[in-house]
Amino acid sequence: MDFLTLLETLTQQNGTSGYEDEVREFITHTLTEYGIPYYQDRLGNVIVEQGENPHRLALFSHMDEVGFGVRGITEDGRIKFAPIGGVTDKILFSTPVSVGKNKINGVIGNIPKHLQEKKTEQEIKIADMFIDIGATSKEQAAQWVRIGEPIYWQSDFVRFGDGLIKAKALDDRAGVAVILSLLLQKKYSFTAVFTTREEIGIIGAKTATPLVSCEKAVVLEVTTCADMPGVSEPTTKLGEGVALSVLDGGSVADADLNAQIVALAKKYKIPLQKKRTTKGGNDAGAVSYISGGIPTTALSLPGRYIHSPVSVISEEDLKAMVALTQILLQEL
């Protein structure tokens, strides 16, 4: 399949932290179809060593997405829920969701504004909200939904505007798609690591890194992009290339490795920008620490509205990530 079809298929799989089964099964099934051996550890990380010298460079991306979990059912059949990963309360109203292993259709709701007596819209938190699945009683809802089951946004993959893509779970299915597509080409020698549970504390990378022997590591991610009026710190800008991290809340990128990447991007005329904030974190924090200090950095796609059902990335930035990653595999 072509690259954008691969990305679309990955974003439509459900896989919040700890429940990455659909995503992992798609990855491993695809690898098996292409005759590519892989290893899966006890936490569900998938590791592939390809080529004659796979230990020169490891590429990491995480399989999980932010989502929710069922924490209770009310007497009138509404579903109470809790976030899995970082989600902002104010974006949730009226968003369609899929609940549990039976993928029951639902919508996140709350008391209509004109009927609220005590709380303003800004004061309403996730604890005040519910998911309406059309049930009329606790007993009826319990036939379809179980406490502890995962909940996912429903959001179509759409290409729109001037080369933009909208979908759920682009963080980090875009990184997964890049690495998986490179593996399927069978042209490069590297180690690929698809990690679990990044959104709840980079847990998968902590367990996978000791299983990986490599000289350098690059994490492929999606990062914040707020290139809009009124934002004093835009972080990254859509359409200006892949973003190179220097420092964030969990790691400091290796300066020499970053210098190599900057030089290669310049040499091959690949658009590259610097991530202009230290907020956030990703698997690089675990990889650089658990490995004992191998040179590590992160290359990220600017993503508008990440951790929501309508994340947006640029096809041009995506092409830049693919091109730069290919060059790193050739040159490093």
C-alpha cells in the first residue's frame, strides 16, 4: 500500500496506552506478510533488527494514543469515564466516541449550558461529564460496556486545504508509519522499536531500551504546533519542515548528533526547524537515560490540536521527515 494509505490505516486502529493490541497486530501482521522477523517483549513493545548492521542506529516511535477508560455506569445508563494520557477537559463536549471492545457508539455530553445552575462551562471537568450510548438503565448499559474498558475518539482521516491531514492518533501513528514504511522497503540497516504506553509516562521505552543495542537513537514523534494569532510561543510551524528537539521536559538532545542532522538537512535541502519550547517530553528521555547515555535526539512533525480527535499535520512536513530519516539511515 502507498504511504498515505498506510498512515490512514494506522490512525483508524484503536490503541490507547496499555491497549495497543489493534495497532500492534496490524504492525506485526504487516511485518509477517513481508517476511520481516520481529521480537515482541512482555509489555508489548515490537522490536525489529534489519540488515547487516542494525546496531548503528535505532528508530523509536510509540504505538499508543491518548483516550479514556470506563470508570462507572450511572443508574440511568450513562458512562462515566477518566482520561488515559493528557487530555484537556474543554475540548470534549459533544465529541463522538467508541466505547469498549464491542465499539459501542457514543457521544460525550454534559448538562446543557442553559440548564446549568451552579457551574459555568469553564468550571465543568471530566468528572462532571458522561458518555451517552443510548442506554436507559444501568443494567442495559452493562450488557454492552464493562468498567475498565478503553474509550476512543471517532474521527475520519481527511486530506484538506493546502496539503493538510486531519485524523485522530497522528501522535504518534505518523512516526509509526514512517518507520514501518522504511522497514517494508528492506533497503536500510537499522533497529526499529515500536513502543507502548508513552502517553502515560514513557513506560514502554523504559522496558524496550535494555533489549536494544545501538550506537545512536532517533525518536520520531509529533509535537505541539500553535502557529496561530495570539500565541506568543508558537513552538513549531506547519509547513516549515520536521522539527529537531534540543531540550524538553524529559531529555537533552545530543549536541553532536543534532549537528550531524542539521548538516545533512542542509546538504540535501530538506526543510528542518528547531522546536522552540522546552515543554513536553517523549521516549527520548527514557532511551538516553536507560541506555546509559547513547546519543539520542527527537525529530517531530508539527501537529496542531494534538491530543484531540482532530489533530492536523502537513504532508510536506511528513515528506521531510521521511526524506531526512532515509538520509540518516544512509549517512549515519
